[in-house]
Amino acid sequence: MKIAVSACLIGENCKYNGGNNYSEKVRDYIKGHEVIPVCPEVLGGLSIPREPAEIVNGIVSLKDGTSVDKEFREGARAALETVKEQNVDIVILQSRSPSCGVNTIYDGSFSGKIISGQGIFADLLRKNGIKAINVEDL
């Protein structure tokens, strides 16, 4: 099976703060499978580290209101192309991310409040009929 994974979940330091979200659950799940790491935010040209972003009224923005929506959407499209080109069977994504949140995202207030919703990449996967799993559901 081919599995695409949020790169931060397998230890790549691509999170907004320069760190990662390494997950032993993911490591165990992907063992023996072909793995394709993706980070839509980096693919969209955003730096590491970078300011945190949230979806505010449908637009991905920084806390000061600066839009990074274009970068998030371009990165999501690039990641989708990788997933399609590689004929990925399933995608495992990081929770709550404005790119990769599958079931929940931060509410856009930068207060840590979580709401139902999908990140830009997760939504694009859904619209293209590609199965995405939240890391917390493994």
C-alpha cells in the first residue's frame, strides 16, 4: 500500500515553529508500506519556521491579519498532485492544522479553540475522492 503522510508526523522539522509532530503510531502503521511524505505549507513556499496561521472567515491568515491563503492553496494543489502521481491509497494527516486538519481545525481566533472543519489540503483531498485519516484516529 502507498501511504502519503504529513511530513511532520514522521519527524521532518517542517512545522510552523521549526519542530515536528513525530508519531510512533504513524511509524508503526506505515511500517512495510511505501511512504510519501508531504508538507503542503512548505510546498507552497512558506519558510521554516514561520508565523502560525489559522483559517479566518475562509482565508488562511496570520494573527496580524496578513493573508497566506495563496501559499496554502498552492501548496495543497502541489501536494494533491504528488498524491495523484504516486497513486497513493491513503493519506495520514496532522490534526487541527489549517492545511491538514481532517475533522477539526483551530477556529481562527488564535486562542487554541478547536472547531469542526477541514484544512485546505484535507478539503482538497476530500473533493478529489482521496481518503484522508486524522493521525489521532489511528
